[in-house]
Amino acid sequence: MTKVVPISITISIEKGEGEKIEAELSSDTFPQDLAQLGQQMIELAGTKALSAFDDQLRKEEYREGKVLRTEQRTYRFAHLSLSCKRRSYQMPDGRVCTPLDALMGFERYQRRSWEVMEQSCALASDVSYRKAAHLQSFISHNKTSPATICRDIRAVGERIQAQERAFQAEEAGQIKARVLYCESDGIWIALQHNKKKKSEIRVAITYTGKQWVSKGRKKLVNKQITAAMGIKSQKWEEMLRERTWCHYDLRTTKLVYVGGDGAEWVGRSFDLIGAMDKIRVLDRFHVKRAVSRAFGEVLDTRQVMAQIYKQGFESVEAQLMEATAKGDKTRVKDRLACMQYLRGHKEEIIPAPSMGSIESTIGKFVAQRMKTRGVSWSEKGAAAMLAVLMHKEELYEHSFPYAKPEVKKSEKRKRTKRENESVHQASFAILKTGKITTPYAKLFKNLNNANLPPSS
């Protein structure tokens, strides 16, 4: 059984002619018909509003201008696309302008608003360009191609990059930390249409400590991520200095732990942040991985690791050298390289606080999106995507806002003693007929309240 309801809606601007929309809502396709009707109403109302804006500009701010032409213009917003005719003017001073474009926030030749481009970037930061185009086509009710998503990434990413390069910390941050933990490392990604086949992305994190989340899981407290691609060491150190100073109040910081894999640029990444004491630490992850790969077949790596951190590298050097000779040429070469690596960083192998979070950060922050199977980048596209990933959370919050539910904490009501409150008086008539020293009398009295009198 099918039911159909005809609907007619008239939309008009004040003191203007109305335009009618007619539709039929079927019980079989009710949600789709209703959504389509709503979309028609929004598009018609939006088109009429744009025309009214252009008429107001003509009557008020631009009444002295000469109308050069009237052209059809399409404006793409986050959830709809609107087309209308808008005027271009030549002003008395000779300049040519299109005021409706400026009013809507559109630059010359721009067809998509910054809001819809940021929405594209938020989607593309998690999925491929093809899937992001499919999702945005569904959201905006307009066909979007993967090439359009790529252009949006370039536009927004380059805009963020320009802001990052020009950023300078004007005042100290608000987060106070007596001890600051800093880590940095790099990851290589594949390039396409470039003489260089790969390029390194530098990633750094700073935090003030770790906090338990659940059994076996901790989170970094006051975490900040910085990343850059194709940047020299001096510029990298300056970028870290500015971002660290604006995030933390380093005037209260007394000690800085700098962790990493031992690379020279990694150890020097935070040299410009201040004159406080800095201790370089070779991450335990890298030490364990090097020892396990080279000597895992012939030695108990747990015992070796414990001895290294307890007594130093010199205490196991002879044992490692003896084990090096027990393999073929390939194994000997790998074990010698491991010993050279440990010997060169023996002063950094210390029992410092637990660090080593940079590896998982790089995996979640960069590798999941930019180093998956079959993915390669142009140099500009990779730099733009990296800039987008640095501000991924802000892009999501701005593009897909939602009302966060309020979490009400349960309050325990504490009983307070009232003024002039006294202990209640009571008596037990059953005890009047027997001796109060009998066992059942004492038991009954203690079960209720030992301080109450047994009888009145």
C-alpha cells in the first residue's frame, strides 16, 4: 500500500515575487523525497538571498560604480552549491571589483569556499583522495573529483606552511614544567616525478610526563607535535625553539631530556630552546633493537641489556666481541656495526626516565597516511599533506562541529551534623520482663546500639 502527499511551498524575498516549489512525498520513499524537498528549498532560498545581497550592494556601497558586466557565478559551500548572476563594477578611481565575491569570502577565480576546502582536507587526512571525493560528494550533494581534493590539499597546506614559516613566539607559554621531555626522529617517504626517489620527514614531540590511562597504557601529558619536510637543520632547530617557547613556560624548566636514535641532527634538535641542563638519551628501543638483531641468536639479550644499563657498555664489550667472531662474514659485519653504534653512544645509554614515544607517534601521525602500500607523493603534495596532518584535529572540529555531551560528576552527599542534635533515646519493652545481663539481652543490645539504654 502506497500513500502520496502533494506539497506546495512558496519562497519569496520581502517585497519581491515568490517562487513556488511543488513536490510529492511518497510513503515508499518518504526520507529521500523529504531530503530532496529540503535541498530544493535551501538552494532556492540561497539563490534569492545572493541576488538580494548583490542588489543591496548596487544601491548602497557601489551606486557610483559603472556596471561592466553581469555573469553567472557558482559558489560551492560545505553543504550546497548556489548559482546566481552577480555584477562587476568599474569604480571612479579605475579599479574593477566584484563585491559579491568579496562579501562571500571568495577570491578571484575561486569556486569553492575555504570551509569546503578545509572539509576536504579533514577527510583526506584519513582516507585516500578517491574515497574523500566520494564522501564529500555525498555531504555537499555535488560531484567532487579526486583531483579537486588534491588541489584543496595543496591550497590549504601551502597556506598553513606560510603561517608556520612566519610564526614567531611573542610570549612564553602557560604550561609550567620543571622537567621537559623532548624526542625527535625521521621517516622516509617515496616520491614520484622527482629526481630524488625518497624524502625525509622530521618529527619531534615534547611533553611534561606520562600518565596512566589503563593497565599497560600511558598517555603523554601536555604533548606537542612538530613536523617538517625538506628543511635544513638550522631552520628545524629554530622552528622547534619558537613552537616550544610558545607552548611551555621554559623559565621554570630546570632539566631537559633529549631522546632519539643517536643521529647528529636528532641530538641537536633542541639546542636553541634555552640554557637549562640538557641530557641526551639513546632510546632504549633502539638499543634493544640493535642488540637483538645482531646478537639475539648467540646471547641472552635480556641479560646483556640489564648489564649495559647497570654497569655501562664497557662491562659487556668483551662478551660482545667474543660473540662477534662466531658467525659468517655477514653476521660479523652486522655485529661490528652494532658494537660501533653502542660504543659511539655509550655516554647516552643511561637509566633515564622512560621515553621512546617518538616511534609510535611517527607511526600514527605520518606513516599510517603517507607511507602505506602503493602510496607515493610529489614533493609539494607531501609537504602540503604534512602541514594538514599537523592541524588535523582543528580541521575536523571546524569542518564537522558537534555538541559535546556534558559529563556530570557524581557527587557524594555527606551527612552533616545538625545543630542541637542529640542521640535518640529508645527502650526495649521485651527486656523489662527478664534480666538485662542474660546473653540474649546483651546480643540484642549490641546489634542495635551498645550506647542505648536497655530500658526506660
